[in-house]
Amino acid sequence: MSRKAQPALALFFFLLISSFSMALGEEQTKPNPRDFTAHLIGHAHIDLAWLWLWEETVHEIAVQTFKGTLAQMEKMPGLTFAQSQPAIYEAVEKLDPGLFKKIKEKIKEGTWIPVGGMWAEPDLNMPDGESLARQLLYGKKYFQEKFGLDVTVGWNPDSFGHSFQLPQILNKAGIKFYVFERCEPGVGPVFWWEGADGSRVLAYVPPGWYLVDLKNGVRDLLLEASKLTPLKEFMLLYGAGDHGGGPRPTDVEAILKFRDDPGHPRLAFVNPENYFKNLESSGIEFPVVKKELNFTFPACYTTQAETKKWNRRLENLLLSAEKFSALAVFSGFRDYYPERDIDEAWKTVLRQQFHDILDGSSIGPVYEESRRYYEEAGERGKRALDFSLEAIANQIDTRGEGRPLVVFNPLGWERTEPLEVELSLTAGARSFRILSHDGREIPFQVIGEETKGAKRIRKIIFVAENIPAMGYRLFRVLDADQEPTFKSLLTASPNGLENEFFRLSFDQKTGWLKSLYDKTQRKEVLAGEGNVLQAIIDEPPSMSAWELGLKDEFWKIGEKGARVEVLEKGPVRATIRVTSSFRNSTFIQDIILHSKLRRVDFRLQMDWQERNLMIKAAFPVAAENGRADFEIPYGYVTRPADGTEVPALKWIDLSEENGNSGVSLLNDCKYGFDVKGNVMRLSVIHGATSPDPEADRGEHELVYSLFPHQGNWQDAGTHHKAYELNNPLIARMAMVHDGRLPAVHSFFRIEPPNVVLSAMKKESGYDERALILRFYETFGRESRLGLELPWEVEAWETDLLERPWKKIESNGKIMDLFFKPFEIKTIKIELRPRRTE
């Protein structure tokens, strides 16, 4: 061999040895599949309604899924199955008691495992905080009563995002662990999710989604999942879902095939709670994520507007019914708390909060069915409220001149607001007078009149001033021989509106707001044309009820001309009406100023006929370097003002960075918003085409309001104003009689303003007699609440399931409660109701 060939040969052997060594190293470092374990839990995600109706879910999907799962359990002893949503269990219990009995036996055996604890798997952004608390109250109590189980594993694998207060809500219902899929933060399958107040749940994002098919094994799935975590034990949710199904025959065959395969991960059946306990004791330091877990499917914040309006309306109605029912019973004015009406109404509303129903992503017939359920719940709630208001009114000393009119306030602070009421004219009277309980004349305005049989009914509006917190004020209605006249600071012309707080001017061609001048702050509120309805082309993917593909360009409704006219001009309310059209749709906007009310209201009525378009109401406001805040369940969150479509509840706010002033946008039934720079927009309507090609076609009505303010929204009380818009004062005519209650009375009030009374109710359970109060701190500040009650009490702090955990020291009727930032606090009060002799 020549010397020249030796270096080449040496290089050949070097490369050969290197290649062999690299291959050997790769073989040595390649994970051994048997080091991994797939902890298997059978699952059947059952949509309560989606491309089918609730009736189909109950009679076919649930029954077939449950029977099929029981059959698979018989074939393979030890197979475990997780099922959430007590709403389904209750329906099956009523429909097929024999099937329900078999399920109970498997639950007792420990192989059928109830999870979740919520009545349904709801949307977690649009229900208010109390609704989420009731999801857990009704759901977990059902599991406790029927199966003797205290569920600790939260379960919302398909919900469309997760609000920032959810960890605290789950914690305070005894939920320590949380299984979900959508909006995962990308830090691996396991992490600690920390909420706004610092509460944590151990969260888990199952690899492979929530309906893994085991047919081809799970080796690659587990190896991929291990790239972001040192974890080698993974819980997998397997089985057919959406339309139900559960563990498939092919899943069972695959388990038999792969469980002893040396080239496949180990397989074991698991109880999810045990899996999480093992994670806690694993010694792995899982990452911490402190933020809301959002956003996905932004069109769902707006699509199917009617069901969203029903949801808001029923939430408000049931909370007011509970408050006044509790006051009536615990004050001794009536013996009976309308528990069945309230419970059944709540369970109906909670079921309609299922994510594919409330989010607007179901077929059209689902919303026809849902409307009927809402109507039934509304009848129950109204009945409970009316009986309780009557019981309280019967205790008021209403003797005196004229007919007594009682105005009730369901909120925990004193308020002054316009109130609409229908009054009948007595025979021979031309009009009437409204007097306060102390004889002061109250200006009113007639806004409608009709004849019913022999009766002439007038609808009037007047400003009810200083209505006590959680209380009432008595007014009197007297006959009058002539129409009274009143002085007013309100003015109205086609060019503008003015009251003691604001001066508005309008573009006469379009009806858009040219100016909104705040007389108190002596500054212009708007930075451009306001209350412009923008028609935006939506170019979504095929599932347009879920996705938005909004273009930057838009048409402005009314830009080709609108009719601008004075609709009302009176001592209480002045209204400019703007009527316009776009393509085949019509829009009637009433811009309203009230006397003594620092708020500009916009009542929009529309006949909506368009597809693949979205309407937004836009307000460019004079807020430099603004901070955008959005109400969420039991609190608020700050988000970038970058134009992203986001969910919120009753209000959003854009305030100047220096905190000198800002503008809040309130609403009575909407959930979709965006803020870009200094422009605030409310999503009004969405012309989705799939899965319901007729979604939202037809007539709609909503109210939204601008609330310009000094300081930030906390100082201005935006949250109070939003509650007031959504919970109008309640008027009831009363009989003339003596009574032990005075003409003006507050049962109690809540101070400081950042602590909100969200619920007042009887303790859950027909045999229980305690009073439950729930509060939340909404500014993110440490606070103390001095609560004075009208009764001698003993009190405990409880969890959301009303289970006491700490005695509260009190001085008879007075309690001192400390709140951490964003804290939710539930108080149980025991007392002996005083009875009327």
C-alpha cells in the first residue's frame, strides 16, 4: 500500500468508527417506551346540544353511551370511565331508573368516576361569577347526595377559554385539579394555574385531545408529549365523543394488544384524582402560569344574540328573586322560601350555559328549544320575586293620601335612577300626581297610553331618588284634574341633547355623534365621530359561528343619509331617534339623556338580515395612552388595547394612563368587545352562516351606555353603574294598610364600594334554614367590610358549597370582614326569623 493511500484508509476507518459510535449513542439515548405509562381513563364528551337537541342527548346519546360503556366494563374488568355534567345524570335518573342504578353500582365499585362538579361544562367567560358558583353548588351537591362523592377534579376539556378568577372559584368549591384542552399556555401538559387572587389549581392538558383512539397505540403520542416535561406518566382520555360513545370496541382490543408489548408504553387504568395525587407527590417542579387562559373562537362572544340576552336577563332575575325571598323569610314576613322554583330555574339556566349553547355554535333548532326553557325559568323566577315583594310590601305602613307605590332596590348601595311604571287612571281623573312619602312633588313624563277594557293605562317615567340599599322607598299616586307641568334642565332638538351633565351634538345627515361635552369636567369626551355602527365584512373559515375573519375596511351605517328627529322631550327624558338602513337591514337608534343621571344611553332596535357581516358600535374617546379594563366573573382584567376581540360582562373601560379621566362602555346583554388605541367597540350582531345559516336573522333590541368619568373607573364606580343598568329599580303598587315597616327602609347596605354583594339566599337544602351572603372584592385592593344586619346572628365563613370552615366573631348584629385583593367570600348566618303576629 502506498504511503499516499494510508491517510485515505485511516480517514475511512475513522468515519466508519464515528458513524458506528454515533449510531450506538443514538440507540443508547433513545427513550425506552416501557419507561412511559399511559394512564387510561375512558371518556365520552357529550355535548348537551350542538348539531342535535337536548331531547336527543337525553333519550339517545346519553342512554346509548352509558349502556355501551357498562357493556365494555363487563368485557374488561377494571376499565375506568369518567363522566362529568350532573345535568345528564339527573336526566338519565328520571328517564331510566334501572340504568341509573347500574351506574351507581359502578360508582360504588370505583370504576365509573364522576368528575367536573359543574352542572354542565359551561362557557367560562360569559356566565357571571354567581353562575359559575351555582354550576359548582348544584353540580357537586348532586354528586354528594346521589353518590356520596366530593369531586375534586375539575373537567372542562372543550370549553372555549377560561377566565382569570376560575382557579379561586374552583378552589372555594373544593376543586384542586383541572382538566382542560383549549387555550393551553404551551408550557407542557402539567402546570400550576394561578388566578388573580393567588389561588392555584394543578392543571392538566391531556395529550391527544379528549377522544384519543387507541387502535394504533400511543407510543408516538407519549414520546412527543414528553418533550416539554420530565414527566413519564401521562393520563389519556380515550373514547368516542361529541355525539357520545365512550370506549370503543377497538380501544378495548388495542389495550389487550399493547399492554404487554415490550416496544410500547405501559398501560394502566386510572382514577383521575389518584393520577393528580401522584403528580403532586412526584417531586417534579411544575411551571406556574398566572394569567387568564384565553382566547379562542371569538365569534362565539356575539353569535346567537337572543340566548345571550336571555342568559343575562335570567341571571339578574334569579339573583333578585333570591335576595327579596331571603329578606321576606328571614325578616319573618313569610314562612315559605320558594326553593323549588328558584332551584329548577337555576338548573335550567345553568344547562343553557353549556358552551355550545351559550356560545352560539349550535344549529338553529337548539335555540328554539332553548327559548322555551328560558321562558319556563323566567316564569319561575318572576313568581318567586313577585310573591316576596308582595310579602314585604304587606309589612309597610302605607296609610295616607292616594295609592301607595313601592320602589325596591335589589342592589347593596343607594341609587337614584329613572323608573318606568304603568299606572291606571281612575274614573273621572285626567291625570295624576306622584308624591314622595314626605309629600314632595315628583316630576314625571308620560311615555305611552293604552285602553284595556274600561281602564286607561298610562306608562310613565320618573326619577326615583335615593332608593335605599337593599331596601325600598314609598311613593304615592294621587288623582289630578289636569296635566301637571314641570321645569327641567333637559333640552332636545334635531341638532343635539343636553342635561345638567352633558351636551351632545349630532351630524344632521348621518345621526352620528359629533360631540359629547362633559360639563362637569369641562372637556370633550370623544376624539371623533361616536356611536357609529360599523358594518364589517367577515371572511371566516367554514365554521363561521366560531371564527372571525374581519377585514380592516368597513361601511358606516347612515353614511348615505339617515333620518334624525326628536322622539321625546320632557322633564325626565329627552331622546333623539336616528333611523337608517344598510342593504336589507334597518336600524333605529335612540340616544337618550335623563334628568339627574350621569350616563348617555343608546337603545338600538334593528331588523337584521345580513350574512357574513358583523356590526360594531364604535366610540373613539379622548383618552391618551389609555388602559383598557374589562369586567370578568367576580372581577376585572387589564388587556392590551390592540384590537383583539375579547369577552367581557357588563362593562369595559378605557382610562387615561395618568388616571385623571376615562370612559366606560356599559351594556345590558352583550359579551364581545375590542379596544384598539383610543377606540372602544361593542360587537352588536354577527351574521353567521354555519352551523345555523339563519343565525340572528330578525329583530333585536339592546341598550348600551357611555359613562364618562373623572379619575379611574374604580373611583367613579363604573361597576355600580353597570349593575344598575342591568338591574333596574322595581316598582309595585301596594294595598293601603298599617304595618311595622316605615315608608323608607334599608335592610342593610354594603361599604366600601369595591366590595360587592353578589348573592343573598337561603342556604341550599330544603331542611336548612341559614342565610347565605356572598361578596367579592373587585378593585384588587385589601379591604374591610363592616356589615351591620337587622338581626342578632351567629356567622361562619364557608366555601362556595356553603360548608362552614371558620367561625366569624361578631358583636351581635355587626361583623368585620377582611378581604384580600379579588377575594370571594361566602358567609353563613344563623338566626331565628321573627314572625308577624
